[in-house]
Amino acid sequence: MATHLTHWGAFEADSDGDRLTEVRPWRGDPEPMPLIGNVAAAQHHPARIGQPHVRKGLAGGQPRRSRAG
């Protein structure tokens, strides 16, 4: 089991090579956050962005507009 870090704390995870199969709080964490249990389900949730995206204006090399008044 490999140890990973999130802003909710440390956790240990097992993977089948594609998806996390088991996630549990790191055994050395004296007060683990319950949210860590959601990490495996969130990995492939439909709300996640499937690939990196760039706005068309930035990708096309157009200069950025100033936000000043």
C-alpha cells in the first residue's frame, strides 16, 4: 500500500492499475479526516475534468486583455 498526501491529510491506497481499489487514512494520523474515504470514488467521478483544457484565446497566441478599468 502506497502513502499519498492531500490537503485533507495522508492516506494509503491500493490500485488495480486503473482505479483505486482501497483507500484508508494513514495509520500514523492521530485525527484522520473522514473526507479521505471519498478519494477513491472521486478519482473517476463524472464531474471531474477528463483531460487538461486551455481557453482558445490562450492556445491561439492572442494577447491577453488588460483587466484594468
